[in-house]
Amino acid sequence: MDLDAYSAAHRDEWTRLDALASKRSLSGAEADELIDRYQAGATQLSAIKTTAGSTVHGDRLSVSLSKARLRFTSAGSNVLSQLPRFFVLQLPAALYRLRWLTLAVALATIVVAGLWAAWILGDPQVLANFGNDEDLKRYATEDFIDYYSENPAASFAGQVWTNNAWIAAQCIAFGITGIWVPYVILQNAQGIGTSAAVLFSVGEGDTFFLYIAPHGMLELTAIFVAAAGGLRIFWAWVSPGTRTRGQALAEDARALFAVAIGLVLVLFVSGIIEGFVTPQPWPWPVKIGIGAAALGAFLFYMLVVGRRAYRAGETGDLTAFEAGATRIYAS
């Protein structure tokens, strides 16, 4: 290849590519032209590098291509301008897609916790493993209640937030194994069932619900959503449908990354309630009402806002969002 002749033959094309890439705004026709010239320029740069390696002409063309690429990969909008669409469309749509799995996880947890509590209560020998009558009474009337107030509220709220966020992240990250999510569900249900059995055994069943309900309604729902996300990832690998397994995993993982971000915020709210509301000496209708209002707001966001976003064509896929945010718009 005569590099000088090749460069001279395409110089006008490269000049036009650079001019389009440098423009502040583009019309629809100019945006199409930029993409066409970018594709042609990429092919020409490949030919130059294959034939002559690194050259001045090739480096200049590479710079022009980089500028053009930025116009349709990162120049559409900044992070702050993307946040409204993320919270109004993408996140609720991703949550909405998990609604039935979330319900299944919730029902499974309730059933397992109930059966576990019934087994403990129905066998005095099993119950005795948790202590004698005095130990059980002290746990129900002191330890269980003091757990929510033995540390400063802010410190306790931060602790439960990070712990629950870590559990939620594990459900989504390790869901593909098919083992981790059932393990978390079983462990969580056993913990709830054990505490319930101990408190009911000494006549403190009302204490169990009164201290769990304010924060637990939102907190447990968030964990159920995380578990549902992990199961969805696993199912995308087992049964990808018309997609390849790689495509199915990539698409669902991108949507569930949005869910993970959302759950961090939801669990922050439940942590605030657990740290600042649950241990307060307020009337129980007030405390449970706060928890119910928080859960109601989340379910409205997930089911009502999510359904609207989903019906509008939003899937929760981050790639779809990025494409919309970075498209070249006409002035």
C-alpha cells in the first residue's frame, strides 16, 4: 500500500469525520452521516495498521475516530441527568419483573418459619436446647428487646443496614449457583422461626410481632426481592429461552444491578426505622404504622410505578438506559 496516496484519497472523508465529531450539536442527517463515516474510518484504520503498523496518518485517524466514538458512547448526558430516568423508569421496571418470584420467596419463608417454630414448640426436648425456663423468659423479656437499644441508634442503624445490604448483594451475586439463595431463605426462615418459638413458649408472642413489624415489613421484603433476583439469574442460566445463555445472563444481570442499587436504598430506610423507631417507647400503632407506610410506599413503587414503566417498554436493562442516555440528539 502506498500510504501517502491512500491518505490523500481519503483525506476529505477524514476531515469531514473530524468536523462532525467536533460539532456541538448534530442534525438527524448529520448524526447518521457521522456513524457511516465512523464505520468507514474504522475499516480504513484497520487497513492502515495491518499494512503499515503505527503511522502518523493512522494515529491522526485514530484520534478522529475516538472523538466520533465519544459522540455516541458517552456524550449524551451526565450522570445527574440520568438519575430521574433510572428512578422513574428503569429501577421500578426491574423490580416489577420480580414481583411473582418475590411473592414465592415470601410465601416460602413464611411456611418454613412457621413449620420450624411449630416443630420447636411441639417438642419440649428441642425447646430445652435453647435453655431452661428462666433462660427463655430472660431472652424474651430482656435480650430480644434490648437488642434494639443496647447500642446508639445511629450506630445500630448503620450496622443493620450494612449487614442486610451485604446479604442482599450476596443473593444477587451468588444466585447463579442455584444453592446460595435457598440457603439464605432457609437460614433466614429458621432464625425467624426460632425467635418466634422461644417468645411464644413463654407467652410473649405479641412482643415478637411488635418488635419485628416496624422495620421487618420493609426489611424482609427487600431481602425477598434480592432472593428473587438471585433466582432469576439462576433461571436465566438454566432456561435462557430463545437467547443464548451468555445473552440471558448478561441481560438479566444488568437489570439486577439496578435492583441491587435500589435495595441498598430501601435497606437504608429499613435500617433507619430499626435504629430510630423500633426501640422507641411510642404507642405501637404509631411504630407499626410507620413500618406499614414504608412498606406501602415501596410496594406502590414496585407494582404501580413499575407496571407503568414496564408497559411503556422499559425492561430495567442498563444497556437500554445507557443507549437512551448517550444517543446523539438534534439541537
